[in-house]
Amino acid sequence: MEAVTETMVRLPALVPPPTDLPPRAAALRGEVRAFLAQERAAGAWTPRADVWLSGWDERFTRELGSRGWLGMTIPVEYGGHGASPLDRYVVTEELLAAGAPVAAHWVADRQIGPTLMRFGTEAQRQRFLPGIAKGEVYFGIGMSEPDAGSDLAAVRTRAVQVSGGWELTGTKVWTSGAHHAHAFFALARSAPRDEQNRHAGLSQFIVELDSPGVQIRPIPLLTGAHHFNEVVFDGVFVPDDMVLGEIGAGWRQVTSELAFERSGPERFLSTFPLLTALVGELLANGSTPHRELGGLVSRLWTLRRMSLAVAGSLESGEAPELAAAVVKDLGTRYENEVIDVARLLVATPPDPGAEGGYARLLADAVLHAPGFTLRGGTNEVLRGIVARGLGLR
């Protein structure tokens, strides 16, 4: 009983205090919704589930950039707009809810920009940030490896110091959009592995993906769609000015970066377009309200409050890794449950060949569902991180 009480005392610190959106958010939300309605009316794109992974549309991304809705938190002197993470939250929430094609800019806008502001050099910021804010520079993530998925301390990619820089050899996997991206942050071992401190000796490098020695191999889905890739380094040279942050500080930098990756609304809104389509199907069929649907809506609101709290903490300059891990764990399980409820309440089968509508949204969600609880760290690993952070193991 004492252990349980002690744990309960610690729990309030796990998630930051609740955050409310500022009054200006309503006007911004209205602008974004009007733009999305205009795009939909013009037939520019069809809503899809899990668009932040699969919806690559460079025209749409550039349009967002021209409206000031990319690089919102990047300072004005680097081509950004100096807005708050809460302003950005409103925009991304609306884009995801609409099922808009946001994959081209997603990684760069979500975590590359903020990480460059935190750890990048002045030259790196000047080189990449203006293009990110315009929607013209695309990034991937170079963390996971074939034998080290969520266990980033086990990465084997080697970084060997040579004249003028570093030489990288190894393989990264599940690199979404690498076949389109200009660059990515690669986590590599710059010093021999220390079994007593597995997090030591790791460093981050900015690798331009058209560099000699980089090979990008597609990993197609069962449908033939191509989002994922394996990226192989064969003695790839990275100059000293493309080292991100400090040599040997890679673990600290990556965990800070993951606070941006794991806590956003994409961790529970990937299947939101399916949820809204489900409501439409039930209304069209004259169905009475369902307890299962009410449960989904109430949990969605709770997840949103948690995610907003992390966004408020990020606005304060903090990097709440534990809270971000909780949001991702709960949110990605929720996304799968949306699919389960949809299949329970509506008999329409998924149809990957449909142009749009409920059957296509269901098919997209079912196809992408296995990745929800894997990408960004498996839920089992996340729970271990939370337990260690609370001193429970």
C-alpha cells in the first residue's frame, strides 16, 4: 500500500499542468478551416487516414508555407514566424482532422526545426530553416536500425573521424519519405560501445541524402505503396560543420527531440478522419448513439488535453520526455481502437481501391494500424521509459 501511495504522489508530475489555447487560437482555427474547405471544394486532395505518414503532396506543403503555417515556431530571423507551439498545435490539429496530405513537411516542421534551434550551429540554421518554413526542404529521421528498432542505445551505425569530418557506415530503417527528403539526422556510434553506459558515445549528424555512398532502398507496403525505406551508408563523408550539437551528446539530444515527435496530435488523430466518417455512416443509417462511440469521443478529449499540456510545456522551453511517452502510448492504442469500433458498428468492408469515403478510410487505417504502436518507439519500450523515470524499475 505504501508503494502504491508513493507512486500516486509522483504521478501528477508525469504530465504537465493543463494548458488552454490562447484567445487568438479561434481566429487562426477559422482561417485554417476556411482554407481546407476551399481545397476540398476544388478537389485538390481526398481525405485519408494516417496522412502525416502517407500523404506526400509538395504543392500542398508549399501552399501552407506561403500562408505562414510552416516553421511557425522558428524565429523570424531564420525565415520563420516566431509563433508559439500552441499556435502551431491549432494548425496541425486542423490539418490532421481534415485528413490533409501533410507528409512532405511533417518531420521537418515537427522536430527538425526545433532541434536545429536547440542544438544546431548558426550556419546550420541559416542553411535549413528558411527552406523548412517555405515548405521546400524535406527531412527524414535516421534513428532506427534493423537490429535496433526502439532500442536506440543499440545502434550499430559507426561514425569514424577522418580528415575534415566523419565517415558513416551502417543502415537505417523505417525512414519515412527518405526517397523524397533532402537530408536527415543520423544517430551513430562515434565511440566504442560501453556496456556499463550504453547511452555514451552516440552522436548526431546531418546527412544529405544525395551524398556519395548513400543508398536508399524502398520498403513497399503489401499494396505496393511506398512510404518506408532502408537507408544504407557505405563510407559516407559528413563534414565537421554537419555535426549536430556535441560529439558524444547524441543520446541527450535524441531524447529531447523525441519530446516533439511523441506528444503531438498525430499520435491520436491518425484515424480521426475514419472516426468522423463512422459518425456519418451511423447517422445515414439512422442508428441510435452507441456507448462505444461515446467512449471514443471522451477519450479523444482526454488525450487532447494531455497533448496540449505537453505543447504548453514545450512553449516554456522544457522537453517533457516522460509525458510525451505517455501521450504516445495511450494515443496509439486509441487509434487502433477507433478501427475496432468502426468494424464493430458498421458492416461495410474496407476497400483499398475506393477513391474515398468510409470504405477507403477504413482500408487505409487497417493497413497502417500495425505501425501505430511501433513508430516513434514501441509501447513496451515507452512504458519502460516511464517506469524508470518514476523510479519504479
